[in-house]
Amino acid sequence: MHDFFTTMVDTKWRWNVLIFVSGFVITWLLFALFYWLVSKLHGDLNDVKTTSLRPCFENVNSFTAAYLFSIETQTTIGYGFRYVTEECPYAVVGVILQNIVGAGLQAALAGLVVAKVRRSKKRSNTLMFSSVVCIVEEDGVYKLVIRIGDMRRSHIIGARVRGHLFRTMRSRDSRNHPVMCFPLEFNGEDGSPWLFMAWPTQLVHTINDKSPFWKISRDDLEREDFELVVILDGIVSTTSTILQTQTSYMACDILWGHRFNTMASRYNSNDSLVVDYSSFNRTHPVAIPECSAYQVSVFRKLGYSIIHRDPENNNPSYFEIRKTKEESPSQSRILHYRHNKAVVSTPSRCANL
């Protein structure tokens, strides 16, 4: 409650309406009570006048009349049948105070409503994040991919995405450290950090030696306990208001060796591109080694090339590691997976990665 205005903006509309109405009604009642007491103490409410002096308020002889006079004063409707006289200084001071309080209250409550209406909360609900995350390999590089789409025709200007991975770290002595945050960089499909969201696009995080996924394999992913938070910032083109929306993924939401399906699109009678969102979250498996990006880089540094051995059946769990110009196919190592464990096998030995 230290930031009352922000608290009011974040509350539900029914509470905002209640505060809006109550603010005016309560101030009207308080000043009406003040005017009624001034009139009573001055003797203006007596049926028989005890003095020949002018009343503090003309034609204010009851609490109802004082309440109506209070409304006329604060809303600046303009005095007609009831009005203040110069007989009572306290009455004049009360009218001045009510005008000041009324102006401040109206500005505050009107600003609250305008701030509530201008918020882009509903606009952020029209942005769709995919329900799953895919890890694929492109040109020998592991990539983490998220699909995002905008359901509105108005575009988001200057859209950028950043990510944060929250995970518990375990030291060598098996102690759990507090949750640590690792930043992730996301770019568009074209490699630019600025997104063009005229149609559904993909957010790509390159898994390199600076990525927290660098040493995570498929088996590690099944055992990991973390949360990936993805935040999008931009400006709504129609209202020029700042927009921010976010979503999060757990380890179980990440699909290793999957790629998003291509979304069907067509042109309607107006030559406008229509995108079918029914396949927004659909994926299909692709060939990718189940070891980590770090392990793959180690093999390549040693001069080995990783070849998918079963491309026709698209078996994602059977790869051949062959050293170029030094080993024959019979001597090449085979990278395959048994009992959820990555193994490099040769005719003579097996070594765990």
C-alpha cells in the first residue's frame, strides 16, 4: 500500500468502480454534514427565526438541502435556489476547501480510470507463445526454438525478447545453493534481435558456450529442475503504449529433437494472407544426437564428424562418429543410446560420454 496508485491500477474493475463512486459520495456527505452543522449552529434550521441576520446558506434548511448544495458546489453545476452568503466566514472557507478537494479528487480518480483503460493488459493476451520448446540442430549448432504469434492486425513495434533461466545449483559437496538466474539471448529467424510479427515467427536461442544449456544432454534434461521465463517487450502501434508479456516453461515442456510444423497459409478472396493457427503447437521429431552441445563440440575438435546413419527412417537415436580420412567405416565409432545413456562404442571398447 506504499504505492497506492499502482495498487489501484492493478486491482479489478469492480473495486475501481466502487472506489470511484464512493470517493465522490463520501466527500459530498462530509461537506454536507459540515454545511448542515454551520447552519444549525447559526440558527438557520429553526422554524422560528431567533435573529434577523441573513442565513449562512440561502434555502438550506435541512440535511437534504445541505447535501444538494454540497453536490452543486463540488461539481460546479452553478448555484440557483441554494447559495452561500457572506454572513458566515466558516461557510465561505468550507466552499473553498470543497472546491480544492473536489478538483484533486476528480483528477486522481479520472487519472486512475484513464490509466486503467490505457493499460495494454488485454493486448498482451492476444500474443501467443507455443506450449512447448524445441531443441534442434542446424548446421552443426544446437538451437532452442519457441514459436510466437500475434492474433491482432495491429503490429507490435520494436518487439524484443529476452529470457531468464532459474535453476538450483548443486555444489561438489551436494549442497543446494539458492536459485540462480542465467540470462538467455533470443533472436528472430533472421538472426536480428528485433522481431517482425506480421505472421507467426520463431524465437531462436543459439546454444553455445555462453548458454546455460551448453552442457545439458537429453538425459540431463529429463532430470533437470528449472524454469525458463521468456519476456517480450514492445510498443502497441495503435496506442503507442508500452507492452510487456511473459510466459514460462519447465524442463518437461522442452522437446529434444523436435521441430515445429510449418503452419498452413492461403490467400483469401481479398488477396490477404490467412494463417491456420491449428498447427501452432504441433511438432515433429528430427534427427539430433542426444548428447549435449558441449560433447558434440569436443568430438568435432578431435576431428570427428557426426553423421546420421539412418536418414531414410529418420531414426534420431543412431548416429555415426567418423574421423575424416583416418578411419574406415568399419573402424568408425557409433553414437547410440541404450537405457537412456549416451555411449560411444567401438569393436573393442565402450566409453561413457
